[in-house]
Amino acid sequence: MSDHDAWQEVTIPIREIVLRLGWWLVIAALVLCVPMVWLWGVPFWPAWPWPAVWLGEIARGGALLLLAYVVSVPIHEGLHALGMLMTGTPRSEITFGARILHGVVYVHCGAEMKLTAYRLVLILPVLLTGLLPAVWGLAGGSWWIVAYAYLMIVSAAGDLEMYWRLRKFPGDALTRDHPDLLGCEVLLPESGS
């Protein structure tokens, strides 16, 4: 058996992420919006009785939200790279890229790492650009921050899906990014037999 045969491929086709994105949209909306409405009420009503006032607020906030999202996409990828560096990956093994036709930017790691480290790399951007702002927005009653958190969590659907798919493997398994596809390859540790 060659070295390559021992590695198990764990990948997600782009088409499948798009299909599963619908579930992530619903789950994230329920997890964020239900508590927000329960804690703070429905936004812009009845606090601002004049439609011109709240329409202006929505337009202004929406533009800022879009700007924040555009800036946050490379930050998200940078956080993956930071996770790689934190887990001991040499800088020379980290590359950035984009698949323009699919609307995907990515960071790739050429080095192998333990699955525990790989999971950290996957989840770090979700924690810092999604869950942390969600808690902040819910605590402060800011619909805009909650909306930003929602966008960032949904944008991490591929990371969350990969994290979910890797749950069945032990943390000491060896992992490496797949060279061509979205996902990774896993090498289980040898048993003591």
C-alpha cells in the first residue's frame, strides 16, 4: 500500500456547499434572530414612526454592512492563516488564492498537521468574526452587528461543514489540505497492533 492510499479524502464539492447553505441560512437566522427579537424587539418599529427615517437608516446601515463584509472576507482568510501559524505551520507553507468563477477565496496549507490543530484553523474565523460579534450584538441590542455576525457565520458554511465532517476522526490523526479540492486528507494514527 502506498503512502497516498492510506490517506482518506474528506472534501466538499462547491455545488454541495451551495445546496447546504440553505440549511445554514435557516439555522443561523433562528439562532441569532429569535433571541434578538425576544431580547430587543423588532428593529425600526415602532421606535421611528416615519418611514423616511428608518428607510434612511436601513440604506446607511446596509451600505456599512456591505463594506464591513467586503473587508472581512480577507480577514476571515487571514484568521485561517493565523491559526496555521499558531499551530506551528511555517509561513512558507501558507498560500492564498481565489477561484473567481466560484466566488471563493481561500488559504492553503502545504504542511501536515494534527487534526486538533486543523479544527482550530477551521473554526478560528467563525469564532472571531461570527460568534464573538453575535454575542456582542445580542448583548448590546445592535441589529447591524447581529446582521454582520449572521453574514460571517453563513459565509463560513464550508468551514463549518468541514468541521462537522471531521468529527468522526480522532484528534491525533494527521491532516493535510487537499491539493485540488475544497477539503483535506486524513491519515489515521497507526494502532498499536
